[in-house]
Amino acid sequence: EAGVAQSPRYKIIEKRQSVAFWCNPISGHATLYWYQQILGQGPKLLIQFQNNGVVDDSQLPKDRFSAERLKGVDSTLKIQPAKLEDSAVYLCASSLAWTANYGYTFGSGTRLTVV
Amino acid sequence: LAKTTQPISMDSYEGQEVNITCSHNNIATNDYITWYQQFPSQGPRFIIQGYKTKVTNEVASLFIPADRKSSTLSLPRVSLSDTAVYYCLVGDQAGTALIFGKGTTLSVSS
């Protein structure tokens, strides 16, 4: 089966600019996650969707980050305006259901560098 | 905060068996234990999951004692390609997303 697709693979922007990341989960996966991974750390959850509804966005910096999942399939994550500390890899993952006994499938991520 | 504690790093040689132990003293009754592997420039990859006793697949074995307060990931006869970061996570069926800690960086040398 096809994996989780993410684009772009790399992005370099200046601080205060905006950026958007796209994720296409595995077909049929109802649950979608966005994680932020700073170099040397484990992934940190930003937001969790169940179909097109938000389950958990408690760790999402809502003053600058936004995410949507239209029609319960693809998702976009946006940062506006970006700060230097937003430099990280943004990982999208999907799972068949929102129970822990289903494994997550991660994409390869988008590496963002803010200069 | 991550619910688990694991060593920051481990070193091994090719052909050896590697055991990575994870502590999860506050594991709840409904929590499963899951291990992920992450290579540089890639997203984490699911390795194995268990609830109690022993689980084995083509990649690894997972040992969970009766009190479930710890678990051990066993990698038989590691190779250079097993060099990666290994994450231990616990989660329940209530829908809460998995929380990652810093993981264990395994370095395999020839």
C-alpha cells in the first residue's frame, strides 16, 4: 500500500514569512496526526484529527499555527508568521483508528529551516 | 511529559543481541506498549506492540513482565543498518495520541 505522502520535502524561509505543509494519509485511515520534531528530540504532537474533526490541539501554538483536514482526507499545516524556533521536521502520521493498538504510519516529513 | 524512561544511548557490535529496557511505572490497565524505530531523515517506523508476556515478529521480540512496569525490546543479531533511534511508548485505547520521549540512540559498529 502507498505510504503517507508529505510535501514539500524541504523548505527554507525567512522569519515572519508564512509556510504551508501538505499531507496525504494512507487511504482509509481515519486518524491523522501532525508532529513537530526538533533536532535531537522526539516528535512532539501538534494536532490530532479524527476524520475532519479535531481531537486534540492542546499543543498547537494557535497564535501562529493552524491546521485543517478537509473532507477527512488530506491535511495542511500552516505557520504564519514563522519564528526561528519553528525550525524543525514536521511529520504527518495516520492510523486506521484512534486507539493505541493500531500502529501509526509516518511520512518522511518536511524539514523547515527558518533564517 | 513522556510516560516512559529509557537509556539515552547504547553501543553494540554487529551480530550481537541488543536489549533496550524501558520503564513505565505508571502504566495504566488499558495501556499498550509500542516501540518505534527512526532512521535519520525519516519518520518513525512501527516495530512491535504488546500488552503482556512476550510478543515476537520478524524484526524483534518484546518482553513484558507480569507487573508491566517495564518492557524490553530485543533485537537479535544486529547489523549496521539497525543503527537508529528507538522509542518506547505507552498508550491506551481512549484515543489519546502517543507521546514520544527522546528515545534510545543505538549505534552498531563492525
